[in-house]
Amino acid sequence: KHRGKGQGTVFKRNGRGPWIASWFRHDGKRIERSTRTTDKAAAERILAKRVAEVALRREGVIDARKDRFAIEGRRPLADHICDYIDHCCHAGHDQHHNNQKERHLKRLRDGTGATRLADLTADTLEGYLRALRDSGLSARSVNFVRQIAVAFMSWCVNTGRIESNPLTVVPK
């Protein structure tokens, strides 16, 4: 059975094992993934679903850029913080400031209970800053924490981890 262009193909490596599905992504890159089944009909249904998803992205029904936001949104916040600190180190920022950023971002994460990027909202940051202010921290120190949080989320926007920075609306 021959498939038309863009329909993909299923095959077995060395004639045994699970069926492998092969198709082209919306950007033209060839993808091969195991279907994890030895049933050819099931493997063809899996391939048809993947090809249909590609067609939706190619036609613009699904925005392919949002896929990256979804993937990054599932990663733990701690991973993003580590990536940000690594970026700051490689960008040549002062080690003292990098240590401050890391310390404040980890405290922010723990103080708000945020585990994912989506958990850091304007409301959670305002509540955290209010708690810092109520604990006796000076306005300058509270604004410094706000500045670090906003800079971190802006970096996340610039690197394609989130679509927009929700923390910019938090007043000083």
C-alpha cells in the first residue's frame, strides 16, 4: 500500500518488534517514533492522528509556538530558575548579584508555593511582597525582590518559555 505525500509511513526495524511511525512535521523535519504496538492497524491509526495534528499546525489552526509554551509550562520552576542563574553567569553578571538573584528567587518560589511558571502571577507576587513588608523588610529591599522577579519572568518571555510577563503590572 502506497501513501500519498505527507501521509507518513509505518515500518518495523529488522522486520520485528513494534511498528515505527515516520512522518514530516509542519516545519519539514522528519520524525520517527515507536508506536509501541505490534498491531499494524493500531500503528496506522496512531500515524494518522499524528499526521492530522501536523496538518492542523501547517494550516495555522493550532499555533505551533504555543507547543513550546506548554512544554516549558510543565517543567518545574526550580529548573527555570537554575537556567536563569546559569544565563546570568554566562552573561558575565557579578557573582554576588547572581547569588542574590538565586537566593531571592528560591525564597519567592518557597514563599508563594509556586511549582510552575504559571503559578507566578501578579497576585502571588503582591502577596509575597506584602508579607516581606509586614515582616519588617524595607521598601528598598522589597522593591529589589520585585525587580528580580520581574527580570526573571522577562527573561522567560525572551527565551520563549512563557508568552507574556504577568509580573510587570505589580507596582513598586
